[in-house]
Amino acid sequence: MTELDVYPLKSCGGTALREAEITPRGVRHDRELMLVTPGGAHLSQREVPRMALLRPVYDGGKLRVEPPDPATQAPLTHEVRRDRPARDITLFKVPDRGVDQGDEVADWFSTALGVPCRLVGFPDDHVRRVGWADAVGETGYADSLPLLVTSEESLAELNTRLADPVPMTRFRPNVVVSGWREPFEEDGVRRLRIGEVEVELVKPCGRCVIVNVDQATGVKGREPLRTLAGFRTVRTDRPRVVFGRTGFPRTPGTIRVGDPVVLLG
């Protein structure tokens, strides 16, 4: 395994890790926080590409976020509250729950992004069940399943087709592996072991326009989604442009960059 990342604040910048605890919901603290509209609908880089510029650091208690423009706004430091009643929110228009973090934090994020928004946290007593076919599990505020695995070989193949190569950050994976015999070998992998953790990969990751957002600048372009669509469109319930594979942790434990990746089936 060559990379390990966590995204504590959904659709904002990731944090590169050397090691991480893997829980039933994926990397600990992954997508544990989310920005929503004042009405409670989730926000993402689809609507607000500038969210890529927010760089959260979160330990399960204290959240620290650097602003996109340090010259005009101080960093945010906030102790995430768990002792408030959860409010109704929606994630992809599906009813969900979140603990609102208050007006002061909402004002900071609204100023940073230039759109009205509020911060919510995943309630301690909340279980969000997700599944695909016969595989079920739980997750935080992730779009779909709790773990996303990509490979360096797949990115290298994509970049041979692009005039301007893109980094892996465009695809926002949790785990990046290397050493595949060929690109997109992950398509056919159902189970693997990373260090002491077993992972079940159950479906390809359908990609949206977020991959066109430069995670360093927050600027949205036309690539690499257009090129991917030309050779990585599959039909499941509907046509999807895919890159990477999502799944569930099946055993808890700690994984580390450099851990061997063993194919189990």
C-alpha cells in the first residue's frame, strides 16, 4: 500500500496518513463531518468546488481548518459537540441526521466558501446502513460505501491518455495500492488483506464531476472525466464512468503505508 488518506469533512481536502485505525465505518473519522445548506441538504464540490481548498485536521474531538484565504480569515479551531439533539438533514435527498455545530462555526464556513452553510457531525448513536447486492455494512457520510481503493497502475494508464496528467488526489481514495500486473486489475478483486485488515470490494466507484476539480486550486475543468468516459463506462443500474472500487472492512485493525496487499479472491 503506497497511500492512505482520510477525509474527515465530507467533500473537503484530505489528510495523508502513515497509519490508520480501520473501523466498521472505514478509516476512523472519515466523513464524520459534513457541510449542509441552512435547509439541511448536503453540500459537495459538485456545487461548491472551492470546498477543495478547505484542509481539515480532526482527531475525533477538535477540528482545525485552514481558510482558503489566510490573509482575510483566521483558521478555525472548534471542539465538535456531541451533546446536542440531532437535526434532520438529507444526503442525496435521503433523510439523515446530524448534530449542528452552532452559528459561529456556520458563519466561519459561510465566509470561507461564499455560500450559506452549516456544519453537522455524525451522531454518536447513529448507524447509517449501506449495501450493494448481498454485501451490507455501515458508513459515515460517505457517498456510498466506506472504503475506496485505487491503484497507481490505473492512474498511470489514464494519464497516458491525457494531455495534462492528473494526480491521484482527483479521485479522493482512502487506499492506494501498487504492484498490479495490469491497470484496473482492482475491477476483478473481491477480497484483499492489507496488513491485518481484510477488505471486501463489492462495486466499482462511479465518478462524477468532482474528479474535474483541481484539489490544489478549487478550479473545475473538463478532464479527466471526459477521457474516462471514453473507455471506462460500465452499465449497472445505469451507465457509470468508473475508477477505483469501493467496499467494506471485514475485520478491524490498523493499516500502515508500506503494508503488503494480499489478494484473497
